[in-house]
Amino acid sequence: MTAKFNWADKDSTKWFVILPTGHEGPYSFNKLGQLVSQKKLTQDVKVWAEGLSEPLFLRTVFEKNLEAELEELPPLPVEEEKEEELPPLPVVKEEKREEVVAPKIVTPQVETPEIENYGTKPKRKETKRPVRSWKIVAFFGVVFLLMGLLAFGDLIPHLQQVTFSRPAKMSPALYERVLRENIFSGWDKKIFFKEYLPDDHSMIWLVTPSYQTCEVEANFNSVPERLLSAENEKVSFKTKGKLANHLTEFSSFDFSSGNKIVPGLYEMEVKASHCKWDGFLTKLMNGFSGPEENYKATTKVVLFSKGAREYNTVLEKLLKKKLDREQKIYNANELFWQDLQQKLETLQAVTLQVEQLFLDLLEKDARQFLKNLPPTVQEYTQKYGAFLTSFVVENEAYFKNLNPDIKGISIKRNYEHMVKQSSTKLGLETMKLIEEFQKMKKNPKRVELNQYKERIKKLYGQIKKEINEKIIQISEDRSQ
């Protein structure tokens, strides 16, 4: 098998169906899916496309395509957490502190005033107060700055974690898994959502490592044949929410197809608008430049509470179960058409035999007609009359107890009337002919017997024609 073969190609790759009588095709992958859904192909046939070393079963091709689809799911971006390097601290130049010397207190000597100044108050000498050095203020400023930087440095690693309060319906185990799978990888991280659901699938959480707030709208459409459901149903819905603190919670849904979230693979179209950085620190770390205000993406997501890996395991088992069930239905359906066609072919053969029985009677000696009639009637009654009676009863019981796995069982029960009509007409027309023969008082002439022969050929020829038309109709109905 070629390693570079593109299993996800549904349009350009041309597939050939390998049959005992040859091969058919080429078909696209989507066309193969249509033929299977129309019951024109089974997944047990082998197919081949250019690039494969050997033919494969169709079910294997479907499985490879599913694996390719899941591999195309955008992986969760995980970057190695790098320890944030603190900016280098400013070097504090050690300066020599000047020693502050307390000024000496000098007691002024009071001179004895002269006689002419006696009685006046002497003047006191002025002294200057010591001034606090600006260097001391700068020193304490640097100390406080360093303390602030150290505190901020301790705070940054704590904030570089994707965390939020656990929602009420999110189990502790799921909460731990969400935190484990969503890791901080940058303050300017763009939005990329990862989906999570509770066990009852009643809501959806979209989680992102991005520090943004946005208004979020999302449309979900189920991928055909990829729901964890026994029926091939379709689910489509839209919802709204708000992204804040890494989390968007969807709890109200507007369904356009279906009425609940069926676990499985969906195509999600998500739009986020009016986006802003969440919190002052995020704005600071991004230099106060805002993020893209609008975000839009389309991707495939697995809406299953146990995650994508468990989904693949469950889906594989379900597909096998569906395949077995479809094969069972197909076999029951095929058996119905075979039985129906066989019933009409049996009536056609009996009509031919009854016709020949009476033609043989008319070929015998005309003078012995009334003598030969009773043995002929007895042979018809024992061999064909009893058969037609039991045939009608068994046909009625057959349609009453049809296999419930047959598709369109209510419509197929209408074929009971088709079979009953043919068998009843054969019996009634034959009894009318016998009664007419039995009313004869004398042996008919050869000319009369030849006329009866033409009547018999025309009568039973018409019955055989009607049965044959029904067989053709059944063949056409079967192919639809």
C-alpha cells in the first residue's frame, strides 16, 4: 500500500469496483458512498484506485478515509513552557555615605551691655539647620524599585497559567483534563478553541489559552455517517456565548435538524467579534496594542464527553455493528424479492401445466370426451386445485409475518394482493372451464373441441402474460 496515498481525497481520486464479471468505474469516493447508501453496492466488494498496490475491501477504504479526516483535525498547539527571564536589575552604584555630624551647640557669651544700651534686648546669632542629603532619598527609591520588580517577577509565573473557576456541570476530572490540555504559550496568543462536553452532552465549553474577551457565535453540522447513533440522522444547531477568562460556555441551542446533541463528529463554524485583551496585565504585556477584533474559523470537532480517542474506538464498533445490521437487512430484503419472484414464477409454471392438461384432454378422441373428462378433472383437483388453495393461504401468512428488518415493510405488504390476484384468477377461470365441460350432455364434435383449444390457449396465455408483467415490475421495483 503506497504511503503517500491521499485517503482524504473524495473527489479527484477515481475508484474502480472489482466484480467477478470485470470492473466498474471509475467513481469518486463520494459516488461510492452514494452507491452503498442506495444498496447498489455492499461494503464487502473490493475496490482499487491508482496509487494502491492491491485492491481493498470498500469498508477498509471508508475506515481509512475516516482516519484521514480525523488526522486533518487541527492539532492542539502546545509549545514548551519557557521560564520567563526576568529583566536585568539595574546596577546600584555603591556610593560612599557621608557622615552626618551633629552641629555643636555653642552657648553664646552674654556680654555685659554698655551703660548706654542698658535695658535693650541683645541680638542672638543665627544658626543653619542640617539638610538631608538627596542621595539618601535616591537610595531608598532604588530599594523600593527593586522590591517591586522582585514582587512582580514572582507574580508573572503565577499568572502565566491557563486557569479559571470550575463551572457547575464540569466534573473535577474533566476540569483537570481541560487545564492539562490548555497551556500558556504567550500573552499575545491568538484564539484557538478546543471543545469539551459534560457526560450528559447538555452543553458545550470552548476553551482557549488566549487572554481575550469576545462575543462568540458557533454553527454545528454533523458529518454524515459519523454520529454515535444507530440511525443515520442529521443534527444541525447554532448557539451563542461570551469568551471570558479562557472559557466560552454554550448552554442554549437552536436546532434546525434534530432536537439534541448526538455525540459524534461535527463541522464547527465559529465567529468571535469585538475581541479585546482580558485584563490590564495582558494589555501591558502586549504594549497596549489590541488583538484582532474579529475571528472566524471552520474546523471539524468531536462532540463527545470522553474525547476524540474514545470516540474513534466507539465509532469503529458502531460502524461494524451498523455494517452487520445493514448486511442483515440487505439479506432479508434480497430474500423477500427472491421469494416474491419465485411465487409468481411458480404460478406461471402451474398455469402452463393446467393449460397442457386440458389441451391433452381435447386432443383425445372426441367420441370419448365425456368419458375422459372425469379423470382429467380429478387430476386437476388433486394436483393443482389443492395446490392453489394452500398457495393462497401460505401467501397470506408469509406477508403477515414478514421479516421486520426488511426496508419499507408496509409498502412491500402490497405485493400480497399481486400474488393473490394471479393465483385466484387461475383457479376461478379453470373452475369455470370445468363447469362448462361438465354441463355437456353429449360428446362434442372435433370442430367444437378445436374451438375449445383456441379458447384455452387464449385464456391461459392471458394469465401467463399478466404474471410475466408482474415479474418484470418486481424486477424494476427491486432495482430502485
